Amino acid sequence: MSLSNERTRVGNQAPDLRLFDVTGKGVFALDLDDDGRVIAVGAMGAALLAREPDDLVDCPPADAFPVSVAQAVHDCLGQPTFPTRVIQTLLPTRLVADRIIEWTLHGLSAGAGRVALLEANDVTIRKRNDNRLRNMARAVEQSPVSVVITDVKGVIEYVNPRFTQISGYGYDEAIGMTPSIVKSGFTSPQQYRELWETIVAGREWRGELLNRRKNGDLFWEHISISPIRDETGAIVRFVAVKEDVTMRKEYEKRLLYQAHYDDLTKLPNRLLSIDRLTQALARADRNREHVGVAFIDLDNFKKVNDTLGHTYGDDLLRVAARRLVGCIRASDTVGRLGGDEFVIVLPDLHDPAHALGVADKILEAFQEPFLILGHSITTTASVGLTIFPNDGREANILLRNADAAMYRAKDAGRNCCRTFHAGLNALAMHRLRLESLLSGALDRDEIFVVYQPQVDTRSGKLIGAEALARWRSPELGMVSPLDFIPLAEDSGLIEQIGRYVLETACRQLALWQHQLPPGTRIGVNVSSRQMSVPGFAGVVEQVLGATGIAPHSLEIELTESLFALRSASVVDTLNALRAMGVRLAVDDFGTGYSSLSYLREFPVDTVKIDRSFMIPVGDEAADSLVRAIVTMGHSLGLQVVGEGIETAQQLTFLQDSGCDAAQGYFISKPLPAEAFLRFATRT
């Protein structure tokens, strides 16, 4: 750059810089022959430095400019020529603390003297924009989401590194292609049409697509596609921001599954089962068809859980679920309602009798024993059946009525199916009322203990008693043990009631010790649930210590089914009790689980023949069976007791058979403590 002699002279007349003001730049003329002093200042330059032009004229560079600029001028002194130099500095002002100024130093030929022209350009906004663009580019490059830029025809012009990581396509592979390279084939053409119509119209499109990686793996993306416009407002590009949401979708899928399916059996849970039943009812109502609802409860399942443990119980439920699924059509539903309760929904029935056929299949499927972790377990099923619309028109009504029918099957002896009738609702309400009242009966002192004498069949002398729980309700009166004991077992109250009977019986025997014949023992029934509680043997030991009775005076009576399960924990408890000196008896022997091996394998002292064998006395087959049990028990060194003796003929038969002891109403009904003591002193 140079100035003509007519416009520029060094010395008394300074260069005219007004022409430069129109450029918007600050301009200063410097005399390099006079240490770079300022000889002329443009108006824009003075304003940039926030000083008056006259204040700057004749100032040395150090007084007028930032240090780095003054140093650059000093470096040019004495040099005949020098290249243009550019320096950037911060020039803070009162209003702007970080204003950026770009200084450009030009050497000029000015006649007899040497002049430098110094331009000052405020580049703050440009620099900020440059930084913003660099930061944006860096953010896009390092973004955790994919960014794809296409032209208006959808041809890819740019992809960031995250796109290549997620899709598996390299940068060079993607450029020039279209986003269809990640199509999976699972998105409908209609959805793609709606996407394209939205963005071409200048609107943003958002949605989720199932795409495919280069290696073939499917993945979900949440995508936002926006148009990019030029200065005129025309769409020139599209930018897609895509987030891999595969893990979130899998998590949502798992949550949805967990909300609708039982984790143990993988069957529909209560929520989904009721939903399918509701849909089936709506469809049947429209088509004038029937829907069957079968409510299934596994018989004696709690004994498996309480004796063998929950690992066996869980496995039994899984196998039972598979058997139930094998009994139905593909259009039917087997669901688990909770615990050992299942439901089967039978939709679209033209003939309601089909539901009875399914119930028969269920009962047949449960006849075969279950092989669970090496144990052969016999568990049957009780089935309650209702039919839409006769037994109810709503899902909850049909389920409630099927539940009531199932309890009718339980009362009928289990392992059977019962259909609903109106009277069952009253039974179900009665059961609920019983359970509610029983839950607080112990605290209200409504539970008490009675004692049924056991006598020697030869001498008729008292040898012991069986302690039995009784319930006298202020509202219901005396409640039969046949009603409340099974209810206590189902609800878990049997543990509290059982311990109360144990403690009460032992305390009572301690009071009687000097009034009863030597060797008199007390028998206490213990449920499988009590036996499965860790530390039950310790509880017995504690009660014996607190009451002071001899261990051999206590006889724990256990049902035969408990021995059949052969639970390791139960065996350990039995051995611990036997080691204490406590006697063990098999109660109700001969009903359902009979096996001679139980008496040989377990530390048993007494066998109690079930009362059902006493009723047909005089029947040759029944008599032979009783004699066989007595002979077998004696051969193993066990005492044999006959239960349910109600006639002289039955007692005589036991005497002739060699049975050791007997109990029953013919000898005495269960007695309160005072009455029992009077009975004992008479024998």
C-alpha cells in the first residue's frame, strides 16, 4: 500500500486518513524516522481507543497502543522495508472486557520519510462466531448421539463419529448414500412417507425406528429430523439427530413383561389373566357364546413348601404350570394368580361341556407324581369351574364364584372338580368371616385345650392323653376343628396356635405329675409348617425346660404325609427331638402316603391307626389290614394306638388284634383339664 505525494508528506504535514474511516477500521500513521510516533489518527481509530485524536498525535507507540503492538513498531524501526505484520490483542473497555482487536502494520513509501500505517479492526464478533462454530463442530464430532446431514434429496453429506460407531458404516461408506442403508425392513412404508412429507413441508419429525447395523443386528433409534434453511428461507439440507435407545426399549420390554407375566412360571399373572378374561367376555357377549373359568389350587402344596422348602415348592409350581398348559387349546390362557393358585380362561365355547372336559384333563394330568429334585411328590389339584354368562357376567364375579367352587372341591376331599351354584357364595363369605375372627381368637383367649384320654387296651388303665385345640367364638359359638384347623394351616395361624397348645399341654402335665399314673404322657399335634420353622426343636427344648416335665412324657404327633416328603430339615428336627428323649408318633397312619419304609427310616415310637379303619370292623379286608399294621408295628418295636373307638365291638377287636392302646368317644370324649383329672383318678 502507498500514498501519493499529493496526499502524504512526512514532517510538518500529516497524512489525511479520513478516507479510511469509511472502511469502519481504525487507522493510525506512524513516523518510523521518529521512533514510530503517531503523526495522524483516523476518527475510527481514536474512537476505538476511546481517546481524542489530538491526544494521540505525537504519542510514542508505548503510550498509544498495547505492548505487543508497540513492540512490533519498535522492531521495524531502522529497517528500510518489512513485511506486513498482524497482531491480535485484547483491548478492554468500560463496556466490553474482552474485546478482540486485530492490528495490521504496513510499511509505506512516503517520499523523503519512512511511514507505517497501522490498521485496527474490532474482530470480537467474528472471533466469537468462529469460536462458536468450532465449538459446535467439536460438539457434533464428540456428540454421544448420531448426527447425519443430507441434501434436500436425502443424500448423506456428513455423519459424525458416533454414527459410524452405532451403525458400523464408516464415514466414506456413508457419504453419498441415503439413510436407507440402516433400514431394517420392519418399518412400514406409510411411516416413511409421513416422515418425508413432514420434513419437506418444513416441519420437524420425531419418532422411533427399528434399524439394522452393518453386521445385521437390529437396534432402536429415537430420531429427530429438522430442515436447514438458507438466507432466503429455502430448505437446503436436513439434519437428523439420532439416539440409540435399544437398551431403554429392552428395559421397557422387560418392565412390560414383569408387569404382565409371573416370573417363576412365565405364565400370565393375575393382571394379564383378568385382562384376557375381560376381552373373552366382551367377545362372547357379542357372539352369544360361552366362556369357561377354571380356578385351580394344588392340594397339600403348603406341606411341600413347609417341609422340603421353597426351592422344591417353586420347582413344583413350574412343573405344574407346564402340565396345565398341556391341557388347553392354543387360544386358551393359563395364568398364575399367586401362591399355588392358577386360573384357566376358556374363551369362545360353543358348548359349555368343553370346560368340564378340560377339568377332567387337569385332574388326570395331576395323577402322575411329580419328580422334583430327586423327590417323587404326589400333589393333586382341586378345580372350581364357572361358565359365562350363567355364573356371572363380569370377570371378578366369575373368578370369585370359581374360587368358591374350588373350595367346594376341597371340602369334597380334594382331587376333584366342582361347578358353581348360588349357595357357594354364602360358603365363601362364611369362610372369610371365619378367617377374620380366627386371626384374633388367640389374643382374645378364645382358643383353649382339651385332653382325650388314651388307655391300655388290656387293663383299661390311663397311659396318656392327646391335647387338642378348641375354639369358642363369642359370635359363632363352638367352631369345629374340622373348620378352623385347615383354615389356620392355610393362613399360617397354625404356628401360633400350635405353640400355644404345646406350652399349655406341657404346663398342665407338670401340674398333674403327682396325680396321674407314672409314665403318663401327653401327645401334641404338630403341623408340617411348624416342623419346617428353623429352630423348632429348640422351642420344644425351651418349653420342656420351662415346665420341668421329662422329655419322654411328651409325644409329638406328626401326619404321615410329612414323613413321605423326606425333607432333610425335617429329618434333622426329628433326630434332634429324638436325641432329647421326646417321643414321636405317626398320626392317621394308613391314609394316602402309607409306606413301611417311613417307620424303618425315621425315629418313630408310636403308630396311630386312622379312625377310618375302625368304622368297617367286621369287614374281613379291613380287619386284616388293621391286624397287619399292628403286627408290623410290633415287629419294629413300636407301640400301636387305635383311634376313633366308638363301640365296644371296635375295642374288643383291637384287644383281640393285640393293639396296645386306644382312644375315642367310647372311652372318653376330649375333656377340659378338671374333667380329665377326674377321669384319670377313676381308671
